[in-house]
Amino acid sequence: MKRKSALPLWACATVWVLAGLFYPMYRTLDILIVAVVSLVAWLITWIIAPEYKEYVDAPRPTSGNADADALCMQLESEVAHLRAAAELLPAERAAFAARLQSVGTVLEKIAKNLQADPSDFPQCRRLAGYYLPVMRKLCDKYIFLLKQSGGDTEGAQTLADIEAKIEDAFAGIDSALKKQLDALYKNDDLDISTDIDVLSQMLRRDGLADD
């Protein structure tokens, strides 16, 4: 939001304060003169005073469905968590970092789709109840194990095996989420096709369709 500086008000007030200290204010004419001077001071400072920008949080868009909105927020939180985890991974784990980014991108698309069409919430309910908590747990465990395997440890092979299992699990999660997103898109296509069919029938019934 753009806001004007408060300097014009201060200039106007200063004129009245100085006039009260150094100028006789017992006649109507004196008061009028000071009023004119203060107005001129206000106009001048209004012209030269710079505007400043004030940043405010925009209201969060709502889908009209409280459950869908709550899931969207949870999805957005998980996306941020996955991307932050990907940034922590070293260069030799670039493949897994890319996997986390891919999962985050799919979750982001699911959230946008759900925001636009909250009727998809029943299909996405299991995400909130099971998949997202397990994903976060596995992701955090991977980061923890990676730190533990930084040096020579007796269980280095065991840690590597667990990390490999988590990587495989996320590959499956990535594939499953993409299928979920595709199913949501197919629902949208079905809804649109149905709406178009109904519209076409109405146009024909009303004699407005081109034969």
C-alpha cells in the first residue's frame, strides 16, 4: 500500500505553534492569516513529501471449504519442509534432493487444484491423515541418519541401507502423488465435459445452437 508522509500535518501544526508563540492571535484577521499560512505550508509539503510503501499481508484466499483450506495449508507447509530439507543435502545426494523437490512440486499442484475445486477433498483426505506425516518423518530421519554417517562408524553399512530404503520410499511416493494429481485432473476434465454437454443441450432446446 502506498501512503503519503505525515510531514504536511507536522508542517501545518508547526505554523500554528509558532504563531501562538510569536504572533498576536487575539483578532479574527490574525487567525485567518495563520490559517492561510498553515494551508500554504500544508500544500507545499504535500507536493514535495515523498510517498512510502507499506507492506501488509494479503488475506489468504479461501475455497469456501474449511477442511480443504486446512489441507491446503498443510500441503504448503510440507512443500516448504521438503524444499528446506533438499537444501541441506550435500552435492553427492543431488538425486535425492531432486526427488524431494519433485515431490514438493506435485504437492504444490495438488494444493492449487484443491484450492480451486474443494470438492476434490475426499480424494485427498488420506494425504493429511497418513501420507504427509509419514513423509515428514522419513525426510527428517534421512537428514538425521545422513549426519550420523558423516564419519567412520561401525554401523555405516546399516545406515546406508536405511537411507537407500528411504530413497526408494520417496520414489514410490513421488509416483503415487503424480497419479493422484492426474486423477484430480481427470475429474476436472469430466466436470468440464459434463458442463459443456448440459450447456449444449440447453442451447439446442432454446433454439440457440447452430445446426
